[in-house]
Amino acid sequence: MERKVCVFICSGCGISEAFDVSKVEEASKEATPRPAVVKVDPCLCGDDGFLAMSKVIEEEKPTHVVIGACSQRLFQDRFSWNGVFVERVNLREHCAWSHEPQDVGTLELAQDLMRMGIAKCGKAEMPEPHVEEPSETVLVIGGGISGMTAALYAADAGYGVVLVEKDDKLGGFARNIYKTYPSAPPYDKVAENPVSGLIERCETNPRIKVLLGTTIDEISGAPGKFSVKAGGKEFMVGAIVVATGFRPYDIKKLTHLGGGVLPDVVGSDKFEEMLMKGDVRRPSDGREVKKVAFIQCAGSRDKEHLPYCSGTCCLTSLKQANLFVNSGEDKEAYIVYKDIRTPAQHERFYEAMQNDPRIMLAEGTVKGVMKSDGVVRVEVENSPTLTNMQIDADLVVLALGKVPNSDGPILNLTYRKGKELPTLKYGFPDSNFICFPYETERTGIYTCGCVRQPMDMASCMEDAAGAAMKAIQCIYATSRGAAVHPRAWDMSFPEFFLQRCTQCKRCTEECPFGTLDEDAKGTPMPNPTRCRRCGVCMGACPERIVSFKDYSVQIISDMIKAIHVPEEFEEKPRYVGFICENDAYPALDLAGLNHLKYSPLVRFIPVRCLGSVNRVWIADALSRGIDGVLLIGCKFGDDYQCHFIKGSELCNKRMENVQEDLNRLALERERIKLVQLAINDYQKLPQIVNEFVESVNALGMNPYKGF
Amino acid sequence: MEVGMERLECSPDVAFTKEVIANGGVDLKKCYQCATCSVVCPLAPDKNPFPRKEMIWGQWGLKERILADPDLWLCYACGDCSVQCPRGAKPGDVMGALRRTVVSYFSFPSFLAKAVQTQRWFLFLLLLPAVLFYGLLGLGQDFGWAEFARVTFEDGGLKFDRFVPHWLIYSVFFPASAFVVLAFAVGGWRMWQRWAGNGEEPKQAGLMESLKDVILHRRFDKCDEGRWRFLGHLGIFYGFVFLAITTAATIVMMYGFGQNPPLSFSPSHFVDGLLWKIIGNFGALILIVGTWLAIQKRLNAKDQVSHFCDYAFLGVIMAIAVTGLGSEILRLLATGTRSAGLGKAAYLTYYFHLVFVFYLIFYAPYSKMAHIVYRTLALVFARSRGRIA
């Protein structure tokens, strides 16, 4: 189809005060293929401006529209016309609001930004979605509180559920819990365990198929069409919820607290069983227990054992202490803790339990637990007020932390990148803890409950609802051919020009989501519904054979080439900045919104992720006389903020290889800089940009100008 | 090792905790050991400050540590901590409850302490001197109830020693006072021994500075909350001091100069009469005002838990002041009018006055009054060990 581009420039919101809009209009006309339609309006987002623009589009029937106005993050719904590719050029936040008005640099920036936007339309096309008819069944793995709740939520929403439980009964860990601490007002009394009700509802729900005593043999396929082999059956599911829960930390590893050494030192799980039986006796001699000492954080928040807080042990011990002291005459409970952590309303429970004179609490470090004359002696030290106290108890309970049941075999995926979910540092399978709960590094597979994060029953149930909704969202998005997360609106997907593939395996290796499988030769086998559209494969490919309809190596190269690079003798340096759309772009918007001023010499190009930056763009830019390249992406490392997990980190690694290109061009290393930026660090942007510009200016002009 | 942080083997004792709660520390268990109380306390020493540690010792029923803790008495119960406590644990009131508990443990005989601190025994204990005096006043025909029946106005008007002869007062109050001194000596000795139990040697003498604290209310004055409480205590303290001066002067007049009380109100007898009358009556007035302030403070305090002992103590003081002043006024009125009815009223008021005075003095080692000895001792102890400057 014939390409036709219409260009609209908004002069409102201070844009016309910042530069001469007619000169930008002129530059746009020059850049636009004939017959050029370039319109200027004082307020494109207003009803008059929008109707006028729509009318032009209706009459001219363009394939592409370039709108030079505010940030692309605004008016996405309004500035959209069926079948028309819309490119947004940020003349407001990234130009008019963040540079000196009427400065020639500001005008030149605006002209370049328009040229780049128009150039993008040279190759970019409206994506056509890859649609597959998905299975409308959710597979839930794990029949505990979380798994059963997820199953019920998915079933209630009208989806079929297959609930797989390895045990021969539903209930999971919760089946061994006698009573729970409260999760409803007034939060001050021990409550009934909800597990039996959930079991009954799952067993009687016609949409839920429960497979007991079953584990997963194999899962292949992709979101929408996972093929599952389990318990001798084979079936299709659209999405998967993993709710495999936790196990208490191994008490035998806590020898310093008498764990596994003294018979009268038991874990909180064992103590719960005793309470459930209604008969708390010393395992060593069967004597009735009158005094119980609880040791909190037993192996938790401890570098040698579990470095994290499991979040529920304090409340569990308070609950157990309550149940215990009320189980007979003259019973006493002692709780020694690092900090009592009873978040939110649970403070009420803490207060209520604390008010019982038979339950005694103190901060302190346990120095040792030893056997002493028919009792177990707990030596406490470093207590601010109970220094060197000794507590003699009949039984010692170690409040054990939670270890996620994430160490397979659980899923047995046939993915090229491994059978199980990748985990973060403490063994929790998660993809980005803060921003995207439930989301794992495998699209369409969601975790909830204690396998994802230590939590209590009430939180597990809430979490399960979230994961069930994500699974449903995945099935729905897949049915439309849209990305699930985080580019939830995106219909594009990567296409591989396989004739030129050299089987280097970089794309299959570097995709953080295991999207690409490989054939025997190492040729990538795409699974579009697993893809998150980050473009890491595109950035990885040395042959540049990976491209999206609206985002490719060629498209960005064209944008770079559209930048007007003044001759060396004009002494006007030019820079290209690749900015991550997820954090750096909105951060630049915020800087503009706050009217922070920075050098107008940098032409920012939004990228889906720094991981999609292909080395060739940098070579292209430098060989065309661009003086330097600035890359701004998300934080990487253990506490990464990259929306695609490894994108910015991969980019950083690849930049080390760019050294070769620089050597070939005989250019300085300092001309390329990668900066990690969080969205709330927008105040730092002027300093980042200015320092980069000044440091490269000091190197002198790029000698390739004018070639 | 610091005072209060000595290595002690002790075990949790829930019975002791319950005792402290019953003694007025009702919110003891609410404490979650944030130490706000110790931070805001204007009197707590920098090292091992109170009352946080006392709060947790109380919660765990660590009786041995509480009993060996002189810091209990360094607190003046101003209530700064109770006002600032984020949990409403009212450390100020808990400290009071702990003091009460400690007094009951150390005092001799301890059953008497238990009785004095128990509400249902209050009337019985008050009835004791009432019956005692009632009986003694019926022993002869030339005094007591016989005099009450006839009311003599000869020889300078109504005289109380016709109703209650001096020998009768002496025969009751001398043994009672001796007993009180003994009880305080035993209690103070036991307490001091326990404080000194950690073997820390005295660094300096502390008596003179501690007496200055008491007389000038220096430490009391550091408390932020309850300015009125400070003034109330000042009134009660100096009320008693002035009354004691007048009593001493009267004894000197009686046995040194052969005067027969009551002393004269005449300006011509200034040094041997009027001066002491003025001091005594002023003392009674500030005692009434001070006690009134203290009662008001308690009634209006929302952040404070008042134990029965608090009101019993203030009530008895008020009763002493009112019956004392009342019997004086009634005596003067009766003398002026020669009215037998007023004479009887004066005698009866005086009778009650003696009953209340007996209550205050005889039960002093067990009531709130005990702080007069134990707090002073604690100040001396803490100063001698360098705990306070």
C-alpha cells in the first residue's frame, strides 16, 4: 500500500513561546514525502483541534500520522484512528519545557525531533496481531490455601480449572494448622482455620477438576496452548498458577538453638500439631508441659540460615502461646524476639495477647539452649532490660521461617531455558517483586502464596485472587494477540528473517523469558505468546534479522540518520540518547513537567528496553558524526528495576563490546555512557545529561562529521 | 556492673506480675518496651534509666530484680511517662504499684502492710484506734466520756486535756511511735540490704544532699507534667513541717516553761504563744490547700490510674487537717459562748482527729506515707553509689 504521512504540530502549552513553530513546520515539510500535509494547530487535544485533525485524516486518508505535541504517554486513546500508524513526537516535555525558550538549540532540537518522527514512518507499519485460539482452562499447581483459592476465583469467573495436588488430600500445609490468628475485626481473638471450607468448595465446584496424588510430568507449548502431561493424562490449558507453598525451615540445621539435638526443642509446626491434638507433652519423657519458651526468628533474618523475615512467625507464636496458656491450669508462655512484627491490624492481636499476664514477651538474643535438670534452659543476652536472663521451660518452640517450595521438579517445562521457574536470590520465583506481583519470568505462569513470598493465610487468599486474575488476563490477551505484560496493549511481535540466521543462539540465550526454543541446529523457534515484546532478541542479533512491524533496527537507524548533523566548523555537537520507555522516558517527562533545564544537544530516542539497543545503532550514529551516545535505562543487579529483568544489564554488557567499534573508528571510549535511572530520580536528569555533554565536548568534535 | 543490671538468676513469676497488677499496675502488660518512658523521664539517670526496665521486670514477674531496685524510689510519679506512652501502659502508675508491692514485701510485719493496702480492710483499720480511744476515754470519771457528759469551762475555758489527758495521749502514741520507728528500721534495713546486695561499694556520702532534695523538693521540681501536683505536695509537706514546729514549741512551752496549753492568742504573748499559733494555723491551711490540689489532680487526671491507697492516704490527711482546725475553732467558739453543745462538738471532733492521726502515724510504714523514709533512703543510697549526682 502507498505510504502517506500527515504531520500535525501543536503550538499550545508553551510550545510556540519556546521556538518559532513555522520553522519547525518548514523542516517537517521538507522531511515529509510529497505531497506533504503539515498542519499547525494551537490546541490539538482540544475539541476544535482534534476535530480538525480528524477531518484532515478522513480526507487525506494517510497511512501514517506524526503528531508533534505533548508526551506519547498522554491522549493515547484520543490520538488513535483505525488502521493509521500514529507516531508521537514529544515537543512539549522533552523540548519546549526543558530548554531555553527562543534559543537556537531548542529550535534545532524541535526540528530534529520532527524529522526523526517522520523518518520512523518510512518503515514502521501497523502491527498485525498473532492470534491463537486459547484454551480457557487454568492449571493450578498446589492444593493448599493459595491454590484452592486461585482455583475458586478462576472457576467463579467462568473458567475451567484443573487443580493438581501431589498429596492424596487437599489442604496443603494449612491442614495441619489448628487455629489461626484473626483476619477480621476486632482482630483480637484466635480464629477458625478456613481450610476445611475451601476444600469442600473446591471438591463440589463443577468447574474445578481436582487431581489428587498427582504431579506434573511435562508442560510444553506456550500461553493459550500449554500442553500438560500429568497423572497419565494429557490436556491443554491456557495459563498456569503455581501455588506450591512452603515448608518450614529444617529444624535440624538450628543446632545452636538445640534444634535436632534436644528432644524437647521442637519447631512451631510440631507444636501446632500438639495443640491440635490437645495434648502438649514433652517428647523426651511424656511429662505434661507447663511452661513453653518460644524463640522467634529461629534461623530467620540470619545470614547463616534464612536471611529474610517470614512475616508470620511472630503472630503464629502469639497465637500458639494463647492456645497453650488456655489449654489448662498454670500454663505460662515466654516469647523471646528480635522485634515483634505484627503488621497493620495485627497489632490488635499482639496487644490482646500481650495483655495476658501468662504470656511474657521480651526482646533479646538467645545465647544458648541447653538441658538442665528436667527442664530446657534458654539463656538470653543482649536484651536491653533482661540481660543474662535464664528461662527454664519444659518445652522450647523454635519459630521456624518459611522456605519456598520452588526447587522442582514442579513444572517440567520443555523450554530451552530450563524446566522450572527461575528464582530470585532467596529462591522465590518472581520477575519483578515491587511492580508486578504474581508475574514470573515465564509468561502465562503465575505464582501466588508462600512460594512467591512468605505470607499468612489471609494474604495467600488475596494473592491467589490476584494470580487467578492474571491467568485469566493472559488467556484473554492471548486471544486478541496482545502482549500480556508489561506492554499489555502491544499487538506487535518479533519476526525472524531466518534465511540469514547464523545459529549463534544469542537471541535464544538472552531472552529473559524463555520465549525462543531451538531446533537441533540452533535456529530460534519463536513462541509469540510467550513473548513480552521487549526486543532483547533484536538488540542481541548481530545479523539484525529480528524486527517488529513498528520497531526494528532499520527504523531506529533511519531516525538517527534523520538528525541534522552540522558541519564540524559550525561547532555544534550532536548527541543521541537511547531512553527506556518504562522509566527513563517518564522521568524525562517529569523533568519537563518541573521545567528542569538541560542541554538541548541530545536527541532522545525512546526504546522498548535498553536490552533492545542494537550495537549497529551506535556505530551508525558515530560514523554519521554524532559526537556521543547516552543510554539511560533501569537499575540492574540484585535489586533490578528493569521491566524485562535483564535488559539494561545485557545492554551494559554489550556496551563493553562496543569498544571494538570505537577502536575501528579510532574514537574515545567516553563517547558512550550508560546510566541507570529510577523514575523518581528525574531531578538528577539535568546533571546526568549536562555532565555527559560537557565531558564529551571536552574530547573535541567527532571527526566523522560531514562524511 | 551497673546498678540494676547485675547478673541475676531469676525466673519468671506470673504470681508476682498479677500482684503488681492488683496493686494498681493495671496497664503493666501493655508495655512493648519502646523506652519512650525512659527517654521522656526528667529524672532517670542516663545509664539503665527507669522506668522501662521496671516495666519489663514487672511483666516477667522478676521479683528479685524489683525488690533490689532503688530506682523505684527515684521516681516522683509526675506522670510524664504515662502521658507520652504510645501504648497507654502508664509506667508512672506501674512504678507506684511496684513501690506499693515492694513496701509490702519489706515491711514488718508484712501482714499489716497487706491489710493497709487492701480496700476492704480500710474501715477495720480505722476502727482500731476509734475503739481503742473509745475504751480508754471510758476508764475514769475525771476525763473522757465523763468530761464529755459535763463539759467543764473553768480556768480559761474549754480545754482538751480535760477530755483527753496528756498521759492518755502519751500512753497511746509513745508505744505506737516506737513501733513505727521499729517497723521503719526493719523495713529500711531489709531494703537497704537488698539494694546493696550486688556488692557495689559506696563512693560518697549522700545524706546531706538527699535531705536538701527533700527539703527543697529539688528532684520533684524537675517533673514537667503536674505543676499543681508539685504545689500540692509542697503544701502537704510544709503543712506538716509547720504543724510539727508548733507541736514542738508547745512541748517546749509545757515542759520548759511550765505553761499549760492551749497557748495564748494574745499579742502580748507573741513569742510564747501567738507566733506558734500563727505557724500552726498557717500549716493547717496549706495542708488543706495542698491536699485539695492533690485530690483534684487525681480526680481530673485521665491518663492516671488511682489506687485505693492513693485516695485513702489523701483522705486521711484531709480529715486530720479538717478535724484539727475544726476542733480548734469549736473550742474557741465553745469558750466564747460557754455552750455545752459546742463543747461536746469540739470534744467529738478532737476524738476523730486523734483517730485519724493514729491512723496516719501507726500505719505509716505500710501506707503511702512510707515513702518519707524509703524514698529518702533510696536517695541516700543512689547518691552514695553515684547513681544520681
